[in-house]
Amino acid sequence: MINVDDINDAWGWVGLTAVEVLGSNAFGNLIIRDDEGRYWRLRPQDLCCEPVADSRAALDALAYNQDFLNDWYMPEVVHLAESTLGPLTEDRKYCLRIPSALGGHYGRDNLATVPLPELIRFSGEGAQQFEGMQLWN
């Protein structure tokens, strides 16, 4: 798993002070609790880390939101990654070689595996470099 210090080093510039990681998915997305009791979702493939709930009750409600659950579990993309790259080992996550925020797509030729701390660091640094630019037209 990842250390909250790694998250804060890579993503603290967005206003996040992580105190606990509550979960991760196969693509290294994280649900993080901050020092103010808010819950954030870090999406490395989108170069994005933003609040998703202001309280534990609001976070728990997301467990009943089918759109959120489908986006979190990413069943089609995880199946593609597993069939292309094989199952994940304990220390690695799937990733996009070129993040979707930079035009990368969820195709066989753009998938890889990476250690989670590297993915978090790379995505945070990349997002900070592109902050303020219009990447999504």
C-alpha cells in the first residue's frame, strides 16, 4: 500500500492533506480521508485528485451509486488489462502509459503495470505541470 506522505508530497498542492487511505482499485485510484474529514478520490489515469464526499455518511452513500461503483471498479478496463498483461502482483497496479487527460486511451497498446507509489508520484507531478492548461476540449 502507499504511504500518506507519498500522497501529500505528490498531491498536496491541490489542498489535500491525506491522513488515511481507505481503498484502492486495480488502476491505482485511491479513496483518501483528509485532515478535515473529507474524502477524496485520486484518479491517476485522469491526472485528477478531488473531493468526492464531505462526510463518512456521504462516502457510504456512494456505495449505492451505480455510476460511481462502475467508474470505481472499471470492470471492462480491468478485464482488458488482465487479459493483456495478466493478473496484478501484490506490489503493482495497472496504468495507462499515456494518461487519458493527455489523450491516452484504454487500449491494449496503452496499458502497463507500475508500482503504486510511482504511479501516484508521476500523476501528481504531471497534473501539477499541466495545472491551468485546457487539456479537455
